[in-house]
Amino acid sequence: MNIIRVLVIDDSAFMRKILTDMLSSDPVIEVVATARNGEDGLHKINQFSPDVITLDVQMPVMDGITTLKNIMQTNPIPVVMLSSVTEDATIKTIQAISSGAVDFIAKPSGAISIDIETMKQEIIRKVITAASVKLPSQQEERVRQNIIENPVNELAPYKQTIVVIGASTGGPRALQHIIEQLPKDLAAAVLIVQHMPAGFTKSLAERLNSKSDIAVKEAAHGERLRRGVVYIAPGGWHMKVKQMGSSVFIDLTDEEPLRGHRPSVDMLFTSLAPLKEVNKMAVILTGMGNDGANGIKSLKKHDKHTYIIAESEETAIVYGMPKAAMATNLVNKQAPLHAVSRLITQLI
């Protein structure tokens, strides 16, 4: 692998040092420069031409959101945001990753030595991933001509329909693209697992709700699913569904992470599989790894009419999860991002 040149932008000298040490500990990463704010960072970008940027959300002089907009408009480079888990910071972080940032890291708090060590492998992994992604600006327009025909396979003729969606890296932007286009009166409940830590999913739900006709909320334990509502799994909790009579309810659990994830796409999909007299549709979007593949197998095993959609490689920022879904040979349709909401609506 080629050396990944990284620019660290953070107003804290302590964090600049910590991040530099963390990233430099990996042999494929070189921190070529650091910057104390966004304005300084933009100068350093021109000077050092980094492959990846780590960018603090909250800084004086020029904050992370303004800096990100400048980067995406003038010289798109993969950006990993760094955020504290305050309400204002989580809102701005969701805004950033919906506006072009590849991913984010929650800054350490409390027991610094423990949190720092936990953070080290995560930021190395996310920077390495960021170096290989396709930025939206580099891929969007060339796939507009790809038209989705009316789907051949139809859902089973039940009165109730549930759509489940799984996403990871690049997911918030992809979800915004899809949810914004769903009609307010969609005749289905939509459940989403987006790999994201506690504190950020509420901001994601509120952002999507403010930008969409359809209602979007963070899921609550025990609530009954309703048509025309999108439910997002809270960070740090698994989201499953349970059926009681003709009604389906949300079941949030704090069971151990499943293959490193909580919430887990596989766990949501698998819980949907045994439901009776329910039309089922599953969508796998951009993300690292293979979360969702086992859930697809379970869905199809219980109900062959379950309709599976995977985002196509041409629009997926990271083609890991959709690729693993395709490898099951159970996907009904592979579709570019801009066609997914239309496909969902047509099927329903």
C-alpha cells in the first residue's frame, strides 16, 4: 500500500500531538503537517497536498463545517471529522458527514488514557478507509442515466409492509438522499441501522426529519410500528422487532455487540425474518465489512418473497457491505443510490 499522507487540523495542541502520535504509529500513514484552525488548514492543504484530512468540528477563526465546505468546493479530499459528544457538536458532525465528510471519530472524554487507547485503532482504520473511498463529487453525475425498470419480483400481498435498511461508512449522506425522496404517506414502516455511537443517532434522526416529508425519529423501546414513519436505531443499542398479533413492536436491547457492531444490521434483519403476514424489504447501503449478509440469508430462508436491494458499486462510498450482500446471490436488485427510493416506492 502507498503511504497515506495526512493533515491533522485541530485547535488543541494536545489533540494535534495525540493524533499525530496515533496515526504515525501505523507504517502506512505519514502525518505531513498539522494546523491549528480551518484557515491555517486550507493553507496547509495547498502546501502539502494531503491524501486524507482529520478535521475538528469546533474551532476558532474557521470552524470545521466552514472548512469542510471550502475543501469540498475547491479541492475535494477525503475528510474524517473529530467531534465531542455535546449536543451542538453532534448536530454539526451529522451536518458534516451529510455534506461530504467520509466519517467521524468521537473525541475522548473522561478517562483519557482508556479512551485514547480505544480511539487509536479506530482512527487508523478510518483514515486508511478514507484514503480509498470515492467522494460523492467524483461519482454522482455519471450514473444519472442508469434507470431502474419496474421490478419483476413482487412483494407478497399482505396489508403490512416493513422496510429495513443497513448502512455504515458514508451512510448518513446516502440515507438523506433516500429518505428525502420518500413520500409522507408511504404505506410502510422503515427501520434503519446506521453504525454510529450513542449521542449521534438522535441528531441524525432530527436532521433527516427536518429535511423530509416522511416522519423520522430515533426508535424507542416498545413502540408500535406505524406506516409512514422512519425509525433509526439508537447508537449503542441493538434494534429488533417483535410481533404481537397483527402489530409489530420495536425491541431495543443492550446485548453484546454482534461481530463488533451495536446496533447490528444482521440482528435487525434476522429479527424481521420470522414475522408472519408482513411484506419484507431489505436494503444494504455503503459501508465497510459484511454486516447484513447473514441477515439477508435469514430473511430469504424464512420468506422467499422478501425483496433485497443492494447499492451498486458505482455510487457506494465504500463497497464492502453491498459487495458482501451481492456475494449471497440473494439480492433481487442492485441499484445506484439515486434510484433506491424510487425502487422502494414502486415496490410498495
